[in-house]
Amino acid sequence: MAEALSTQVGTTGGLKALHQQNGDGGGDAMVGPPPELPELPEFPKPAGQEVEPVPVGGEHASTAAQGPGKRKKRRGATGERVVPPPKKRRTGVSFGDEHFAETSYYFEGGLRKVRPYYFDFRTYCKGRWVGHSLLHVFSTEFRAQPLAYYEAAIRAGRLHLNEEPVQDLNIVLKDNDFLRNTVHRHEPPVTAEPIRLLAENEDVVVVDKPSSIPVHPCGRFRHNTVIFILGKEHQLKELHPLHRLDRLTSGVLMFAKTAAVSERIHEQVRDRQLEKEYVCRVEGEFPTEEVTCKEPILVVSYKVGVCRVDPQGKPCETVFQRLSYNGHSSVVQCRPLTGRTHQIRVHLQFLGHPILNDPIYNSAAWGPSRGRGGHIPKTDEELLRDLVAEHQAKQSLDVLDLCEGDLSPGLTDSAAPSSELGKDNLEELAAAAQKMEEVVEAVPQDLDTIALAPEKAIETDIMNQETDPLCAECRLVRQDPLPQDLVMFLHALRYKGPGFEYFSPLPAWAQDDWQDD
């Protein structure tokens, strides 16, 4: 993943939009690592707004170099704050040892965990922020933290504007202002199962990706990603992902070692010369004959990462063939001929055979029929609200690539879930919510009275602290997921193209003699 601004850049903003399009169908559009477009920390992108490009170059960056007769570099009037020109982005910069050294892993209970660490999120001022104060931006767009947090962050020297400490939240933002926010970052655990190398030559690296590990930094994940694990543990750096796998999908994953190889395979993708084969375990007895599904797929929400069959969606085609049936569930071979978001999972749901443990498309939030035949007796807004309510109660928002700070009021009205959630489901959610409340440490802290060390002292200890006085996450005790809960029964079995073909072993759940728990 290319770093956008400097040797240490945040990930929550720019990659979110990319990750929300990561489909099991193959994701034919992406070749090479997309750039990280940084955002301020823990702050969700306002609903309905796309990620804006970081301004580079342009009029403000070029006027200083213009000769006589040209427009002169703008100088501020007396007392006016002058904004330095934006720095040029370094193209082709990848993650290196300085990024891998930010923190370390430890293993516990079958999980790979990341020690909490300090991290700088950086962004240039968005166009819609120009002329507004920091106070206004934080209070209207980034409400994950109370204003008292930002005031305490100022006193701690955590907020910088154009590399100068912010002294007052009432400062008005200008075009090309550069913001940096230092936060204490926590990452969700992933499976401790190792990433196995399937093949490596001068052109590509091919791995068997375990379920639960994202391919590249996105959302709350940075070090617990395939890119970082390969760099930290296998010294494989500057890799270009050649196709996409959902975080919960396991199996064959290919990387190019150079941009030239990436472009070559990209050409093969455009020419549809690549073949992908998946295997999954689904509900019930799948038909013995070959089934082709051509239902169009529509993205319901890029933010939550949910799709459904809809006549207004994009054309899709998936070919399914049953491999075995154990009396309760079926193992099915899947060949996606297009590469839409969640294509395999959505088509299986439509056919009435959702993946056995799919946390999204086999959820009661879809209604009694769980989306079979495209029957969803609720609006998209009700569907999203019910999905979020279910996973919020179960402490599994990471399944939706969300954290608490990402939730807008429209998604958190869980006090009035749709009537399509049955009584049993409501009772289950209520019990899970009560359990969630019990594991949270009740440690009220007044941010106005927290004793904070001077900025220099914070910088001295910044790499040694796993707890932080301003960090709300540090005051929570979260229940770890069970390793088996991090596995979804969808596996990329084979990836084939001109001159290459790579396989990964069948997972245990795909064996003929496997029995449901």
C-alpha cells in the first residue's frame, strides 16, 4: 500500500471506500495497491460523501516557482495566518521497516493481537471545511469523540495544524491547511493461523490467506493485515495485490512484485483471461444440477458494505455446482464470471442457500425468508439499521467494517428495530446487549481534569505506552472472539491465468465427512 503523504500516514479514510468494494467475486477492477488517503482518526466519513483526493500541487504549489511577470506567491496581510503550499506526494512509496516497527504482535487464545500504539492520522483540509473552525468541523462531522476530548488533545499537544500545535479550536481553516492528529490506536484481533506461502518467483508471491485477515490496511486494521504480516514476518515488501478477497474469505491470494507485472496481469483481467474458483458450504440441500445465477446486484451501502439483488443493479453471473451434501448442508463449487461486490454471497442468498455462517447474508435482519428470491420485506434503511443493531449487540461491528464511531444516528436507532426481527431474535439481541454492558469497565473520567504530560514527555514515551489517558478504548474490556467465529465458509480454491495456475488446500469444513456443530 502506497503511503500518501509521509512515512507515517493514517488509513481509516481513503481505504474505507476501497475496502467496501472488496467482493468475493474477484474484484477485477483493482491491480496494485491503492493509495492510502488519510483521514482524521476515529472519525467516520459523513454519510453520502465520497472520499476527496488530497490536494497536491496546483496553483498554491506552483506560484512560488513562477518567474517575473507571473503571479507572485500570495502573502498574508498583517496578522493574517499564511498557509504553506502543500507538499508533493511521493508516488510509489510503500510500507517499509519504519511502519512495521510501529508496534508488535502477540498471540493469545488462538488469536493474533496487536499491541496498542500511537499513530498519526494526517489530512489536508477538505474543500467543505474551508472557512469553518476546527470546532465546527469536529462538532458536525466527527462526533465519535466529545468536544472535551479534542480540548484535552490540544493540551496534550496531539493536534497540529501545518505542523504547529493547535492552541484554539476556534481557528478557521483555510485551503491547503494540513492537519495531524496523534491517537492511541487499537486493532481488532484476527486468527493466529499463519499465512502460508504457496509460490514465489521473480514476478509474484502467492499465499493462502486465512479468514478474518484483511488484505491491506483499512478501517481499524493496519498491522493485522496480509500486507503488514508479510512485510514483518516474511520480509516481503512493496507488493501489489492483484485481486481482492473479503476479510472473512480465505484462500489463494496473489501479489505482483513489480508495477510492470501488476500491469501485465491487469491487462489479462481486462481481457477476461483469468479464471477463479471458490468453494463454500451452504444451508440445506443444494440442487445436484449446475445452477447459473445472473441476477443483477446493487450496493445498498458502501459504508456498511451490504448488497442485494435488484433490477437496477449491475449485471452479474455466477455458476454453481454441488460437490457434496451431508444431510444438513452442501459444499458448492462457485465460478464467478463477473467480479461484483459480495457476488457469490448475494447470489447464494437469492437462491435460498446462503453460506452456512455468513454473518451478513444469513442474518435474521433480512426477514423470515432471509432474502431468498430477493424478498426483503423492509426498506434499505430498516435493513441496515437491523444489521447494525444485531452486530452492535454482539460486539461484532468489525464484521461490517464499522466501529462505534462510524455509526450515524440513522444506523443506531436500535431502540426501535424493524418488526421483521422476530421475538426470539429480539430477546437474543437484548441478552447480548446486556452482556456487552457488563464487560465494559465503568471508569468515568473527566477529560478536563486528566493530568497530561507535556508534549515532549509524551513524545519521549510515545512508543512505550500501551495505555493512554485520553483513549476511550483503553477503558473498555472487550470479550475476545472465539477463533472459530472468525471463519466464514467461503474459500478461494484456484486462480488461473495465461501461464500460471495456483491452488490452495481444501479447508476442513469443505471435506465430505465434515459435520455441523
